[in-house]
Amino acid sequence: MEGRIFFQIKDLKKHLTVNGFTQYTSNKIGYVLKEIDGATKTFWNVRGKGVHVWSIPEKHFNDNMIVAKREIPQFKEDQVL
């Protein structure tokens, strides 16, 4: 478990919303996470309650990171038809 960042999508979504990024639903966030090299979805039992968590290797983060390392993909429903 060392060398990985663990989080729940609901907490990531809350962080993104607080920082003004409201374009993605939880499903879209999950889709993007699946695309990240080394990202995994796990089920933990915490105090008798099931919790779904994602983890990403620390190599995808940089202490001095100001800009995201990847571009945000366009989804079909985001495009004006």
C-alpha cells in the first residue's frame, strides 16, 4: 500500500467542486480514473461498512505541480450537436 494515494470518488468530486471544476459527474470521473496508468479500484471493509476506494501511484503527483499532467478528454454528451 505504500507509494499509492487512496481516496473515494465522492471526496475527489467535493475537492473538484470547491475548486470550481463542476463539469464531470462521478461516472465521468471514474471513467477518467480508469485511463490512468496504475489506477485501481478496491473494496475495503471499514468498521463493518463497505467502502469503495481508488488508488493511484504517487509517481503521478509532483510536489510542485501547478498544472494537470494530462488533458481533459471531451465526452460525446459534452459536445453541442
